[in-house]
Amino acid sequence: MVNETQHTCSASSSSKSDGGSSSGSESSKDSSRCSTPVLDADRHERLREKMRRRQDSGDKWFSLEFFPPRTANAAVNLISRFDRMGAGGPLFIDVTWHPAGDPGSDKETSSMIIANTAVNYCGLETILHMTCCNQTKDEITGHLQKAKRLGLKNIMALRGDPVGEEWEEEVDGFNYAIDLVKHIRNEFDDYFDICVAGYPKGHPEAESYEADLKHLKEKVFAGADFIITQLFFRSETFLKFMKDCQAIGITCPIIPGIFPIQGYHSLRQLVKLSKLEVPQEIKDVIEPIKDNDAAIRNYGVELAVSMCRELLDSGVVHGLHFYTLNREVATTEVLKRLGIWTEDPRRPLPWAVSAHPKRRVEDVRPIFWASRPKSYIYRTQEWDDFPNGRWGNSSSPAFGELKDYYLFYLKSKSPREELLKMWGEELTGEESVFEVFTCYITGEPNKNGHKVTCMPWNDDPLATETNLLKEQLEKVNRRGILTINSQPNINGKPSTDPIVGWGPSGGYVFQKAYLEFFTSSEIVTALLKVLKKYELRVNYHIVNVKGQNITNAPDLQPNAVTWGIFPGREIIQPTVVDPVSFLSWKDEAFALWIEQWAKLYEEESPSRMIIQYIHDNYYLVNLVDNDFPLENCLWQVVDDTFELLN
Amino acid sequence: MVNETQHTCSASSSSKSDGGSSSGSESSKDSSRCSTPVLDADRHERLREKMRRRQDSGDKWFSLEFFPPRTANAAVNLISRFDRMGAGGPLFIDVTWHPAGDPGSDKETSSMIIANTAVNYCGLETILHMTCCNQTKDEITGHLQKAKRLGLKNIMALRGDPVGEEWEEEVDGFNYAIDLVKHIRNEFDDYFDICVAGYPKGHPEAESYEADLKHLKEKVFAGADFIITQLFFRSETFLKFMKDCQAIGITCPIIPGIFPIQGYHSLRQLVKLSKLEVPQEIKDVIEPIKDNDAAIRNYGVELAVSMCRELLDSGVVHGLHFYTLNREVATTEVLKRLGIWTEDPRRPLPWAVSAHPKRRVEDVRPIFWASRPKSYIYRTQEWDDFPNGRWGNSSSPAFGELKDYYLFYLKSKSPREELLKMWGEELTGEESVFEVFTCYITGEPNKNGHKVTCMPWNDDPLATETNLLKEQLEKVNRRGILTINSQPNINGKPSTDPIVGWGPSGGYVFQKAYLEFFTSSEIVTALLKVLKKYELRVNYHIVNVKGQNITNAPDLQPNAVTWGIFPGREIIQPTVVDPVSFLSWKDEAFALWIEQWAKLYEEESPSRMIIQYIHDNYYLVNLVDNDFPLENCLWQVVDDTFELLN
């Protein structure tokens, strides 16, 4: 995303040479500048502006369509897919509206909640589909208000399929997509970007192709911002459609909908639903191989790639919209072969941003949630404003409780049996817990031959950056310093560094060494003695589940542990160790022992009691080495502690 | 001041080991922490808290009393004296109230305005004296409201001398200091810290010493926070007084007033006014040398030093209050010999802070006013809040106009004749202007043998830091790059560095190289060509008096050019290059050519026309080298420019 960082504010305000006697002293600062450094213009632009900017710059883009899953487990998997496919850099994703699936409800499988998760927790620009047929004005307004409240900014306005055969137009009702477009503009002014559907072959129910084009023009003139088309099988179909649209005065972006054929049955079903006809030359290829899924998919990929190439080469197509059918492989392969899947290792900030508009200024977070960003977003969702520039400035309210470990997007992706294999079917003592932590760090299989690929505090394998510390981490975990978060010190590496870099290029990033772990009270006692020697250099916070809190931090000020210096910008300090937030994190971190680990075992079982014992008696410790230009002293602190113990 | 940085917030909030189950998630962040990093606790504490903290820590302190001057020129000199004596670290200064001198007016010599200047422009904790005798309640309330509005926080409540001999108590009027104390507490609650006067020998009009002590106790119980005593000649006098005060229940701080004898006449006058008797042993020494000022002063210093030592050694005296009579030498010498004059080279921030309470969070300023901090404070005095953490966050209004170059504290300290000697009685061309700039940089005398110790943009000789760049600056000024502001790049020097350091110890400070200068349009044309080569590395803003503005800054974001990383704190970035502020600064910087320089010459004179030509045709340029870890490239930019011109 970083390479798209452009000059959001500049269009209106900065001028290469604004002649005349403009006097800066006249203008209010508020009115003349962005409220926050434009680290990533994408965070500040509306979808239609992003499209325009890509069109101007000539950067081709793609978008991905998904439908809401049927089960909670499938929803968890879909969210993981959002994270993986989000890495390829889609301009947006969209989530279809299933009138039969209670689409506006709070169910974890509803269209509304899936779109909400994509925006808020996966940081994806998202379009929520919405149909209007067979719904009252109040229902529709309610859905739109909810969408707005959740931070959704884009609506695909559709008619939807009438229920029953004897459907008739209602007077003053919502009979066509255009009614929904008008309603959105009436009730929500310019808040939403609105997309409408285009039919390259004409809508199957339209009187004629020409009449359908006219309807499309009316939808656009009623307030739609861009058009996504129904799927089609030949590039000429789309290019002709586009030309015809332009001929009658449609000037907004028109995005071709691409359907990579992925299987015989899905093709047949889609074709039936959309009342399209599959060209004979395609049928001829597919029919003979209809039972060979891999062959069909390969053919589908070939076909999609060559059609997309024709579209992009035409010069009039800037973006491609993919009907993914919630599958990853075919679409990803098409995108990679087209060269528009751009997995940019650079990050605008060291943590994954949310796409909720009220979070667009957010650029500081406590380090504690580094591996649980979705939990952080959830627990701060009620905040009205977000730390921008400095954590201490924030006037946000307290963290929300995270009682609900069952929020579907925070669920472990691994089922219970797998977790037991990783974390131990039967624990024999604290040492077996040490071993689990150690195996997670080393990547080596445990004594039963299973690799430990996640932990209650880390749903993913070790981060590349943490790998830098692997050797030391292994050593200390073996001895009961159970690490859950760490970062090395960095003294001015280029912001483009593939491992620790973030932010725009041309900058320098810095870190203070950080180490966070659970450990026994015996080790804490020794550690505290050792820390006296490091009093001026190392800040520590040590807390147990009851909230007994030991710290040498002079006051409740946060300590910036990650920051970056960039050309022409103010300093960005995206990560802090914040003493106040630490106490909220402590509740969550301790609870994970019980909720994710202890509860795998029978009540009263020895294994469960071991985890319960650790939960009740261990301390959560964080250490910051303030002397970032020197060699990280935290390993020495730990060594000294063990030496004292022996 | 930095070495006094303590834990302002910690008393109430941070706890070394607060047992029990305090849950951080319960507490609002707002209520539990300071709004800004406590870089300098002094900025956040009330005077009475500062006294208490010094008493607890055992650090001895001093304060300085001044009276308002009679003429505007004397006021300018007094303000310079505030700056010089402020460097020694007084806990506060106080300004006496002269009922005959229209003390509450806006005159530059009024008590109110002198105190205002001390607080706002010199950053000194200040007590304003106020007398109540012969004044109406409304007048007094008006004075107090004005003092509060100006940011004054401390009042010395006095009766003042009744006018005329037949003064009588008014019923319900302000007859005694206690009436004023009560009035302040009634009308302004706890806003002001209140000081009252104590008389070690008893007030001359009091019935008895004991009766006077009783009155003093009443004043304290009515709401005074501490006591400053009338002068005295023997330490025993004060120590007995203090003991007597404590015996009757006065527990607030009592600060001895010290009067270093500085001359025969001033002593006589003061003694007459205060109705004190000079001890015979002092008279015996002074009378024989009464015409030898130096001898008397030396004796006075000896006497004061030995009395102060006795006081400090008593263990009950923590601070000393000096009646300076607006003179520097004697008091400074006493303080230095006592070892309590602490000229701390360390600075809480790289610029001089203001002591106005509404500016206490201020920690970012544009670099442009580096040499004119008083002008910056003046032009932002109407702001309601101040940038804290990030400049871009500020929602402050525009800069005030600086039409009034005659504001007494912005006046040049040098008279016209001296300026002409420095800057040239007669200019023969732009080159003579180049020479003035060059001499200012080198410190060498000009061709008429006069050193150039100030410039319109710099009222003081070259800063130590700028000295680091002296050689290059000389070279470029000779060729018409007329520098007015610059800083070298710094890549992580200790915050205790005697030249570039600032902020608490244990930190690291950084700078991007900065260069600001006036130059001709011919040089600007070449410079712009050269800058193309440095496009990604150097940010520039180039503007002429008409406001024609050329920049490569991507938007209106400020560029942080000075920042510091400290243990246990967020990043501090006290100096930015801000494109919006630059246009306000431009107006000021160009106007100084005319107001301070051109106007030294007759209208229509060639000298005046040369300055006018420069004002009308030159550009003001600023350059930032963003690559702070590499060697400063700005000199190369200038060299390349001249090479291109040749």
C-alpha cells in the first residue's frame, strides 16, 4: 500500500508556484491542512477517489467479491482468506447480500457482519451489497444506518430477485435499484459511495439492450459513482458495452466483472442464475473434461488471463472485478499471472490498520496487542477518537471488556484436537508448559512429533522480526521465561528494510528492545534485584492476575518503542508501552491461559490444574531497554537473573 | 531546570507496588495521566508546590525582586536583565506595584506589563505585587482579572502606603493586606498563589512585635501561601522571627528578604522608607567609605554572603529572596559565592518556554522564530491551545500580525548610532550587505573596525550551535546567500551534550540539517535547477515578499527537524519546518529589512534604496536535508548552485 502514498492534501492546498500574494497569516491552520500525516493516502480517500487516482496514475487494480458463509466455522475461514487475499492489494472487496440469510442481522454469518469484519478487523475497503426488492423503506434505512455506524462507506445498490412469480411493482415502493440509489442519496446525502450493476449483454428482463443501457444511465444520474458489470465470456462483449455506455453519456468508471471458471457445476449454476449463455467454444472445451476439476480450473485460469489481458491492453480498463466464489486459488493465480497481485512487504505502519473512517487518523497503539490486532480493535471500538501522533494525547475512554473469547474472528483457527496435539494431551508440570513455548519459538516438533504453530497469544507462527531473536528466546523459554511478545532494538534502518521497515520510503525506523513474558514469582524476585542495576536504562512493568503492579516508570507516561523519521513529515511513533493499557492487556493475557488452554482439559484434571496454577501465580512482565543505540541489554538482565538464582 | 524533572504525576497515580486488585481497564485514561510528557515538572507545578518540592529535596533556591522602570528604554534593559538573571535559575521573580506609576495599565513600564513580560516572554515564574489601600473593590478586581488573563499566577498582597497623612480606615474598604487576601480568595478561589509580607522586627506601625505576629498569622489563615520578609541586617533577627512565627502556629514557608548593600544612598533611602535602623557595626564600616561605591558594594556582598550562609546553615531556611534594586552585579556575586546560582546549560526544550499556564503543554514550534522567540510568543498569544506532541494536531488559529515592531521587548537593544556602525553608515551596493552578514558570522570587525554583534533577525551574537557551521556559513554569505537561521544535522547525540543537548538526561537528540537565507532571484533560478538533483532528499520552500511560493513539499505537512528520544517517554519533536507558518514568518522576516535596517537611513538615500531593493526582489529560502544520518548535503547544494552560475 505504501507505494501508493501520494499527496492527498496537495491538490487543493499545495501549489508548486502559486503566484499572487497569498498570505499564510490569513488562513486558519485547520482549514488548510490534513489533521494527520498522510502516511497512506488510501486511509483518507473515498473509494471513488482511489479509483480516480489509480486511473490518473495508470496503476491497474483489482477487486474481489465474496458471499457470506453459512456457518460460523466457515466465517472464521473466510476472515483468514480476507487477510491472505488482502495481502495481494485489492482496491476493495465486496460482500453480497443474501436476503434469505438475515443479511442485516448481527449473526456472525450475515452480510452486514462479514462486511463489518472486513472493514474494521481486516482493514479492507469494502462494498456491502444491498437489495431493495420486497423491503420497506424503514427496513432499508435501518440497514443503511447500521452500515454507516459500523464504518461501511460503500453500497452496491441492487434490486434483488423478486420473491414469487406474481411480483408486481409497488407504488412508491422499492422496485428497482434506482429507487435504492435515490433513497441513499436522499437520506444519506454524499456519505456513501454507490455502485450499481451493469449488464454487458443487457439485463435478462430488460425490453432491449438499448432500454437497459438507458436504465443504467438513469441509475448513474440518480447518484451512482461507478458500475460493476455482470460476468461475460468475451472481452469484446465488455468493450462494446463500455463504448455504448460512453456513447449515451455515462462517464463514471465501469469495472468488468471477471469470472474465472473454477468447476463445471459452479459454472452451470451461475449461468442459470444469471441467465447468460456460455459461448459454444467454451462449452466445447469444458464438456469433455467436466469431471476433471483441475483441468477445468486450469482452463478457466487460462481463459480469464487471456480475456483480462485483452481488457487491460485495450487501454480503457483500469480495474478488474473478480467473482471469487469464496475461493482463493484460481483468482490468485490469474492475478499473479497478470502481474497485478502486488504483495507489498512494506507496511504503512508496523501494525495492520483498520478501515473504519473514524480510525483513519489512528497512528499509535500499545505494543501489547501486536499479535492480537483484532482484539485491540474490538476493545477500542467504542472510542470516539483515536491516538494520533501521541498516545498521551488521547482522550479516549477505557478499553472494553473482552469477556467474549468466542467472537468468531478471534477464535483459534485450529480445532481442539489440533491444539491438544500442539500444547500437550497431558501436562506433567510447569516444565511441560515451558516445552510448548520453546517448541513454538524453535519451530521444532514437540516430543510427540507435532509442531507448535500457534499459542493462545499468537495465532500465527513466529513473526520474521521475532526470528531475529530466536536463539535467545529459545534459551530463556526453556528456563521458564515464557515469552509472548518481543522486538529487537533498531537504530535507524531504512524504512524500506524488508523485515523491520514500514512507512514511506526514504525514511529511517527505530525501535527500543522489548520483551514480554510470563514467569514465576521466584524468578520475579530475582529479576527485581537484578533490575536495580539497570534502573536508569530499563523500564519495567510487572503485574500478576490480581493486579499487583511493580514498576519503575516515573509516572503514567507511555514509552515510545517504535518510531520512524520520514522526509518532509513529523515523527511517527506507532507503538508505545503504555502503563495504563498494560493493565487492560494483563486481564486479557491472563484470561487466555484459561479460556484457550486450561479449558482444553477436563475440569479438575492435573493438566488443567497446572495451567490454572500458572494463571494464578505467575507474573506478566514487560521490559524496555531505553538505550536503543547500544546492544540490547535485556538478555543480560535475564542471564543475571538466572545467575542470581543459582 | 532539567535536573529537577521529577514525577509530577506519580504522587497520585504511579505506585511502586499497589497491592489489591486495581483494574486498569476500569479507569478512564483522561483522569489517570498527565496530558503531556513531563519534560519539566516546573512547567506544571504551582509556585507553592515548587517550594514544597525544593524543601523536600533539600535543594536551596533563591528569588529576585525588581521594580518597574521609569522609561521604555529602561524597560528594554530590564527585560534583558530578566533573561540574564533568569539563567541563574531563580525559583521566581517578583515585580513591585507602584501606585503612582499607573501599575495596572498597558504602559510598557507598568508593573502589570513588566510582570506579563517576565512570565510570557522570559518564561519566569513571577509574583506581581498588588496594594489595596485607597482603591475600590472594582479596581482591585479589575487588576486581578487582568493579571489572570495575562497568565500571572501569583500575587503578593500588600496594604501599600496610605496617601496623605489623615488616612483613616474605611468601613468595608481595603484597609489592610488581609482584606486583599480575603478578597482574592473570595473572588478567585484557589487560582492565585498568595504571598504576604512579614516584618522580622515587627511592622513599624504595629502596636507591638507580638501584635504584628498575630496580624501575620491572620493573613496566613485568611489564605496566604507563604511569607516574604522585609529586609533585616542580622541572621538572628530572622531566625528569632521564624521561631516566633512557628510558635504561634504559622507553618507556611517564610522566606527571608536579603538586601545586599550596594551603595550609601540606596541604603539610606531604603532604610528611611522601611523605617528600619541600621546596626551600629554596619554604620561604622560604611560611613568612612561612603563615597567609595566599589568598596561599599564589596562590603555589602561580604555581609550578605555571610548572613545568607548563617541562614542556610541554620537548616530552617530553604530559599533566599533578594532585593536587587534592579541591579545585577552584587546579587549575582552573592548567589555565585553561595553556590546557588546554577547556570544549567541543559534545556528542557531547544527553545525558551513561556510560563503562561495555557502554554504549559506547548512542546512544538516552527524553527523560523528560533532567534525571535518573543515575537513568536507575541504572535501566538491569542491561541487557546498549543501544539503538543505534533504540530499538525494543533487547531490553533492563525498567527497574529506583527505590525508593531515597536513592542518594547522586541526592540533592538542597540541604539541607532550603534546599528549604523555595525551595518554601515553608507551602503554602496548589495555587496556591502553581504559583508555585514559575513562579519556577523565571522565575528571579525567590518572595514570600519566595528564588530557586527546583532542583525535584524538575530538580536544576539551567533549561537554556539551555529558556530559549528561557521566556516561554511562565512563562505556562502560572502557570495550572497544571506543566512538568517541554520542548524547542523545530528544523528543521536546524548541529551546531555553541552551544545546540542536538551531534555532529560539518558536520552538522545537528533536534528535534520536546516538552512534559511535570503538570496537574489538569479541565485534562486540556479538553485532550483540544482535542487532537481536532490528532489528526494532535500525539501525546500522558496518565497518572495509578494508571496510567490515554490516548494517540493508534497502537501502542507510539517517536517520535524529536531527530536529527542528519552527513557520512558514518548518522542518529543520540538521543532518543525511548517509550510503554513513559513508564510507568516516570511512577512515578518521581510519586514525586518525595512523596519530595522532601511529606516536607519534617510528616505530616498542610496543606502535605503539598496535595502528596499533587496526587500522587494530577494527570495527567502529554507532547505531541509532529510537524510540526517548522512553528511549534510546542503553545502553541496549551494556549491553546485554557484558552479552552475559560473
